[in-house]
Amino acid sequence: MSEKNLLGDQANVKALAERLSQCPEVTKYDHAEEKEAGVLAHSFSDLEESFRTFLTKQLPQLMNHELSPSELFDVLIDIGEEFRHILYHIRDPKFYGYLNNQHDGDG
């Protein structure tokens, strides 16, 4: 797979941030020098890269029947670290803060 990342260059990230800054529901989370639109655009860029890494590299490695148990464990650890990075970029934007809250009686 040689799909190009939509947010693979800073010009696209900046353009997305500018677009998001037009949304009052986003800008209400602006704080001092940190603009929520920029935080979201950066997070989406990193998430795109992490999801692509998981889907195009790590998941195929996990499906490789020739891996030893030790190599399989290493892939699982790498996936966990990628998931840690994904969780950070889900939790970082204030806009998605509701995802971090626990709700009694849900689920």
C-alpha cells in the first residue's frame, strides 16, 4: 500500500487547523497561546500515521505465521506502544474531553 497521508505535510495540517478554527465549538477550548484547532489538526495527523502503521505494518506482521513466539510478543509490544500514542492523541484535545469521562450506568 502506498497511499499518501492526507495530513502528511505541514501545509495540509495548517490548512486543516485554519478550517477548524472557523468552528466556534472548537475555538471555545482555546487557551492562552494554545489553539484547539491546531491541537486537533496535529492530533489527526499523528493519528493518521499511527493507524496506517498499525494497519499496513504491524497487523500484517501479527498475521505472519512464520514468527516465533518471541517475535510475536515483540510485535504485540510494538502495537501496544502505537496504541499508547493513539490514546495520547485521543485524550490530548479538549474538544474530545467527553471521551475521557466515565459515566455511571453506561454500557
